[in-house]
Amino acid sequence: MSNRIQPIYIFLTLIGLVLICNGCTTSLLVSSATAAPSGATYMSGSGGTIESYQAVTFEDTIKATRAAAEILSLEVKQEQVDADRVSFQYADNGDRRVNIVIEQRTATLTYLKVTTGMFGDHGLGRILTRQILLEISDAGDLLE
């Protein structure tokens, strides 16, 4: 093997390692800090989990989640409501499931976690999260 070809194999091996180690999670990784119409927003996620902090009331986040699931025609599989924590499990027609946890952190700060699992339908989790955030921004009762 000539010395000219050897660096190409090393380069291709390094690219392969990067794709193997990061390729699947790169497309799932969402990370941003923005001032959205719904107030201050922080989102992060990887591997089938999206976490978000919203400057919006707990009740408005629950309403937005239910409205988003209805708009996307998702079926409620499970719902558990506690004083400062709500969890939902929704499924599409193919029984692909997404779990949502909403926690009240303060009177005006809410934690939102959307989980599809490592091998679940990540696109379903992302579009549901986007729809929830859209519903929060359309609610009208926003923190400014």
C-alpha cells in the first residue's frame, strides 16, 4: 500500500467513527435558548427525549398539550394528573407512542419532557413538541 493511499483510509476511518458515534444522535439533538413568543424558552434533547422549560403557567401547558395531541389526531393511551405533575401517553394509528411529562416548577415556569425512547418514533416526538409550543404561543395568555 502506498503512502498516498494510507492517509485516505485513515481519514475515511475517522469519518466512519464520527458517524457511528454521533450520526444517529446528531439529527435528534435539539439545543437552543431563545426568546419565543411564549416567553423565554430553553430546549434540549437527544436520543428520543426532548426537555423544555417554558415561561408559561402549568395549566396553559396542559391545555396546549391536549390541544396539540388533538390537532395531530393522537389517541390518549394514558393520563395521570397530580397537583404539580401531569403525564400523558399518546399513540398514533400505528401504535407508535410518545410520553409527555409536565411539571410545575414555579407559578410561571413549567418543565416539559417529551420521550419516545431510544428506538421510538423520534419524528413523532419532535412534531408533537413543536405543536405544543405553537399552541402555547397561540394561547394569548403569555408571559411577556
